[in-house]
Amino acid sequence: HAKAHGRGRVELFGDRLAGTIAGRAQMESDLREALDQGQFALVFQPQVSARTGAVVGAEALLRWLHPDGLRMPLEFIQRAEESGLIVEIGEWVTQQVAQTIRRWHVAGMTQRLGVNISARQLDHATFFLGLRKALRDADAPAALLELELTETLAMNCSDEVLDAIAALRGDGASVAIDDFGTGYSNMARLQRLPVDRIKLDRTLIVDIAERAETRAIAQAVIALIHGIGCEAVAEAIETPDQAETLRIIGCDILQGYAIAEPMPEDHFLEWMGRSEEQVTLRRPA
Ligand code: C2E
Ligand code: MG
Ligand code: MG
Ligand code: MG
């Protein structure tokens, strides 16, 4: 029905707006085609223990292999949300994640796989029913699944959605708060949701190796995270100095280009084979 509204407005308000609406409609039909033609793919970025260097998990990140070139989530996720297509894309992601977890489990791996969930997907408690069903159908252990939700989203979801998340967690899945430090931080409300890990936003760590103040803030935030019984994860770590600083101030899990870029599954598995050596080499003993 959004489309019908859009068409009406084109006639009413003229060319300038028509451009925008046409652009949106184009993106929407491109996204639909991407779903139908199988142009989406997941890449996997490792997460390592700051203490031991062991690979403890990976984050699944969406890529659009558009015929004109690779498109990143920031270029299309928002449009997908606005058009509601994120629901179907999210279902595709869910299927892939369930099958990936199944493969990793069969291979004897114990690494968790994190999946990003956007606000629009949380409008539907059915999303979580779908996720549980996908795991069951794929015979994939929920213990290897981690849900990544932003703090704003975690604080604003309905009781129904909270129950659905709690049920998944009851199955063994874990919950991580993504981009922590960018939304309204309300620790009291955040407690509504049982959380296992908190991912510091990159803005909290970007100059951590250079600025004592940034280090002090990050250290305090990590202490707070530990205080509520969670693990602290740092993402977007780009230099060995950042990694080392984060390790010293007690961050538990590290993720970022300094460890490895997001990779297609076969590269990720290859990387896993070499990782222990690599990660140890990059860090002074
Ligand atoms: P996010 O969940 O915060 O993901 C982390 C982003 O940081 C990823 O961008 C990742 O590639 C990037 N990154 C990793 N290491 C570094 C680094 O060292 N430096 C810098 N500057 N960046 C680094 P990406 O893949 O472009 O994803 C962007 C956002 O799109 C994600 O942010 C997430 O919110 C959303 N997204 C990605 N995949 C999905 C998905 O399957 N479903 C939904 N709903 N959202 C997704
Ligand atoms: Mg994430
Ligand atoms: Mg993040
Ligand atoms: Mg982010």
C-alpha cells in the first residue's frame, strides 16, 4: 500500500519529490530482485578472546552482490527497513545462519555466530518463532547463536518480543547489545532484557591508543559491563595498539580489521585453521 500512496503523491507534488519516490521504488524493486535472484551473501568476521587469542565466535554480516558491484549494508539496510523488505531479507539471513550453525556444529566447532537484528524485524514477534523453527529444522544448536540488538532497540521492544527473546535464550542462545554508547544508555531499562555481552561502539575506542581520557572512559564502561555480569566486546579494532590497550583494560573479546576482515565462509574456515598462530604472533607475550 506504501507504493500506491507513493504514486498518488507523484502526481500531486510534482517532479522533485517524484525523483525521490522513483528512486525509492527503484531500490525497492532492486531489493526484491536481489532476493529472487539470490544476490545476497553473508560474510563472517572473527571474534577472538583478548586473553587467549582463541576464536570464540564470528559476526555474520550481509553483503549484496549487485550486478553493478558489491553493495554494503549502510547503502541498503535503511531502505530495506523503510520498505519492510528487511523482514524477508531477515528471513533469508535466518535460514543462512541456521544452516551455517549446523555446518559448524557438525564440523565440531563451538564458535558462536552473531546475527544482527534491526528494529523493523522486532515489530514481529513471529521473527523469533521463525528463528527458532529455522534452528530446529536445520538441527542447529541454539547455543551457537547470538542475537545482536542495539541498546535503543533493546529498551523499546514490546513485552511480547522480550518474551520471545527470553525463550530463545532459554534454548541456549545468547544476547549481545550492539553499538553500545551510541543510543540513550539507560542501565535500569536495559535490565529488562537478559544480556550476555555488550559491544562497545567504535566511537568509544577509535582513539583509545592515543588518548588517556578515552582509555579511562572505556575502562570504566568495561568495569560497568563486568559489574552487571556481562562480557565486553570491542569491534572495529583497526590497530594492534588498540587491541593491546583493550586487552590491558580488561576487554574480553576483540573484533576488527586488526584481527581479520569479514570473509566468505570458506576463507573464514581457512583463517580459523591458521588463527591461533596469527593472533599470538600479533600480540606481545
Ligand atoms: P554492526 O553490526 O555494528 O557491524 C559492524 C560493522 O563494522 C560492519 O560493517 C563491519 O564490516 C565493520 N567493521 C568491522 N571491522 C572494522 C574495522 O576494523 N573498522 C571499521 N571502520 N569497521 C569495521 P558492515 O558489514 O558494513 O555492516 C554495517 C551494519 O549493517 C552493521 O553494523 C549492522 O547494523 C547492519 N547489518 C549488517 N548485516 C546485517 C544483517 O544481516 N541484518 C541486519 N538487520 N542488519 C545488518
Ligand atoms: Mg553487529
Ligand atoms: Mg556494532
Ligand atoms: Mg556499528
